[in-house]
Amino acid sequence: MNKSELIEALAQDIGLPHREAAAITNTVIDTMTEALARGESIEIRGFGSFVIKHYGSYEGRNPKTGKKIKVSPKKLPFFKVGKDLREQVNTGR
Amino acid sequence: MKKANVTRKELAEAVADKLGYPLSVCGNVVDCFFDTLKGSMLGGTSIKLVHFGTFSVREKNPRKGRNPRTGETITIEERQIVSFRPSKKLRARINEPR
């Protein structure tokens, strides 16, 4: 589902008008984005956590041409699923 | 120094600040948001949030593993995991020089 379907589902779950569910969704996502942009981590019990990993610069290769290139330092966000959600998602089967 | 950590509490405060709800209900509002996300994943539906990223449930095939301490061979069962792929926009935002 996309964001508007999530908003719709949230509106039904908490019994609020679509417009308010949209404002809540945007506020939560924006707040998380800002935190990650500041290099902070996010930890939501029962859901999971986000951390920023820092990578130094390294020599990479273009896999197609084999040409060496310099990869600049970068930061990437990582999500680690929380225990509750991990166990609930893993139905085994 | 330990980096700041955003939790349910900070998100609830942001919702209260921006939308003017009483703080006392905002914890529940934030919980509901994540419960809805969870509900979708538990139903096997991935969620694509533009400018943030995609949460999806992926199937992992069974494979042979080893207990690193005893060297014993064990089978790792087929399982389902949650994966998150950050959007291009989010990755760019995080790497913006500040």
C-alpha cells in the first residue's frame, strides 16, 4: 500500500477523519526524517529502530566497465526490526 | 557522548506541538500509527511511503547454517523477515551537508 492507503487504514483504526490521519502520518514521518537527517537514531518499542551508519570513502568499481572509481564518504539509514514484530511476521510455515 | 535517540515520546510531542492535540492522547496516536503499519505487514502487504522508504515482508529460503561455537551443522528454517529500503530522497536528505 502507499501513503494514502496507510492514511485511510489509520483513519479507520482510530476513528478520525481522513484529513487528521493524514496530518498525523505526515508529522510522524517528517519528524523521523528530520531526526535521521540530524544523524540521530529512532527506537520504537515493538516496531523497530533506525540507525545511521557512516561509511568512509573507498575505492569501488563500476561493475559493468570494471573502471575504478572513488566512492565518497556517505551515511545510510538502517532499519532493524523489533523483537515483537520480527516474531509476529515470522509465521514459519 | 551518546547520540540523541528519538522514541515514541518525542514523536508524540511532535504530534501534540504541530497538530494541537493534548499530549495525553498523542502517545496512543503514535502507537496507532505503528500498529497500522504493523497490521499491514502482518497481512503481508508492503508499504511504500514516498520520500521515506518501503517496508516489506520477505521470504527467506531455508539454508544450512553452523553453530559457530560447536561447529554443529543445523538447518535454518524457512522464515519471513521485515526489510526496509530507504527512498532515494531520504538517502539524499541524510547526506545533505549541514
